[in-house]
Amino acid sequence: MSGQFGGIMFSYYGRTKPSQYHDNCIPPERRQQTTQTTEKAHKEGDYSSCDAVTQDRIWKQSVGKEGMCLKNWEGNWGFLTEFDSKGNPKPREELPEDVNMYSNAVPNTNSGNYGNKVKSELGIKMQKLEHQFFGGQRKRKLGSEMVCY
């Protein structure tokens, strides 16, 4: 079941059994600290027996944990961005202060996507055919003999 889901949304489904190899690598005094957590790990079978409110609470907890990890990442692992793969310090890239969030090359809206396709050769041909097809329904200037006063 966990192989079918991926990404952040279903990250709590992918719980697996801990590896004995990795458990043996942890010193015994640290192993006791890690096994005594306040929250129990949820199993995949626990979610099937939950109602919608409980699933929502579990979802909020997992999203909250991911948010906390994201906040703490800079302090814990941010130093990795300061060095290249060989351990040499990298110069920090200066970002421009004034950045436009809209693209000139790619459409920014769904209507822009529609209008962007009209610029192709096929789109122009379709526009001409549509103009000809609906030509009989457009208003025409009536002759002087048809004007009623």
C-alpha cells in the first residue's frame, strides 16, 4: 500500500519496520532515549479504523512535524549549503531585490494558456475558419432600401 503513495501528502503511510542493522549502530544509552518517545508511531492499519476527525488530526500532526523540521533545517543542516561536494566553501549567491513574479515567456493564467496556443500555425488557421463559419451570423449594414422610418 505504501508503494502506491508518494510525496508529502501520504508520507505518514510509508512507515516501515526499523532496520536491526541500524539499531545495532546506535550506542545503548542513546538507544534507550530514542525508544522512549511521547507519541506512539501509528501503523497503516490504525488509519483504516479511524474516523474522519481522527484522520484529520493525524494529518495535521504530520504536517506540523514537517513544518517544524523545515523551520529547524537551517539550524541543523544549513551549513551543508555553504560548501560544495569537495568541502570547499562556496560563495553566497546574492539574489536581486526587485524580482518580478510574473513570467514573460510562459503564460501566467489559464486564459493565457488558451491564448498562447492561438499563436501557433494551427491556432491561426482555426481562428480563420471560425471567423468564416460564423460570418453569416454577424451584423451587416443594411442597404438604403431596407431602412424603415
